[in-house]
Amino acid sequence: MDAAERARLVRHARTLGIERPLDGDALRLNAGRCVFLDTAGCRLHAAFGPEAKPTACRQFPKVLVRGPDGVRVGIDPGCYTWPETQDAPALPATPALESWATPLDLDVTTWAALAKERRLDRADLVRAWRRLPLVPWLESLHTAPRIRETLLPVARAAGSWSADAPPPWPEDPIALEGLRRMAALGLVRLDRQVLADLGLLGGVGIGWAAPGEPAPLAAWWRIIRVPGFVRAAVVALRPGCA
């Protein structure tokens, strides 16, 4: 987002009565929801037309980022229908990813392999889901409605899981590809190891509760962009990090 775009957004926000529309170079989120979004949709679009929206919003779900190895373009896995998109090929594997920030071996084909790398097992993930305060967080008034609708059934299902006899590892290459895209496209400002942990937590839990359903996974990739939720999830998964 360049200076002219930031200035335009601040001006439009003032007209709409919205305070602090930006968080650095990005739109500010309130519990995962854009400050310009209401129950009827995008207020910028409604008041000023589609061209008033930031470039990133107009090109969504396609994401373009520039990095040390050039330009990358991919489909944001936070789009609820991205697995159905025909022009969504897999992004480059580990070697290209390692040239960006902290290396993270995402060249794995199963959740079990990534869990072994992160020194976690299925019982750890069950206990983390039982500790995670996801239901009250989702029921808050500020949570984006679709995130709430798609993740509440997963959160409630976690109550039936047992750490003594956890479900088997889910097999979902789409979920793993979503995690790789989150890293490759820089869609979250997280240490790569934390991103791997959160990908495991969401990918495995959703694989247990809603196998093969893309919407809960998309909601998870959105919710882990919210700093408050990330802190709660890290503490639930690794209590010693509190």
C-alpha cells in the first residue's frame, strides 16, 4: 500500500466515521474483521465504489508479494473457495521458501511428519484444543460472522476428543498446501515455527471435526492473522510459553 492509497483510505474513513483505519501498511482488523466491513458488506465499496478499495482487496483472492527471490503470486487460502480455483497451482517447495525469513521445512506430505518435526503428537493437539478458548472468542460480538459459523462446530466437537485415545492423523493435502501458502505469501507476521504449530493445530483439528470441508480451513487461515487469537492458541498448544 503506497502513500497515496493510505491517504485515500484515511480520508474515506474519516467520512464514514471510522477511526484508525490502518495498522501500519495494512487495513486494521477488529477481532479478525476489517474495520470497513459491516453486515451488509464493504462500506468503502458501498459508499465510494469498487475503485476506492485497496489494491489487495480488489485483487483478492490473488496475492502478489515481492521478496529477495522475486515476485510471487498465489491464491490466498483464506478464500473460502480457493481449493476449487482452477488457477491455483502448488507454490514452490522448501528450497524457495528457505530464502525468505526463518527457514521452515514445509516440504512434508503428512501432518504426522510435521508434528514429529515440531515435537508434538496427537495427544498434545487434543489437549491444546480442549484448552483453547475458541468458543467464547468466536461468540464475541466483533468476530466476523462467517468465521464464527464455520469454526464453532469444530470448537464444540473438540469436547468429544480424548487425549488417551486421540483420533488418527487426518490425511488432507489441501490443508498442508494452505499452510505452505501462508508461509510463502507472507500472509501472517509470525515466526515460521509458530506458524507451523498453528497450522498443525488447525489443520489436524479441522481434519478430525470436518474432513474434506474447505470453509473451516479458510476460516482458520483467517483467524490466525489476529494477534489476540494467536497468543491464546500458542499458550493452549505450549503452556510454558505463557
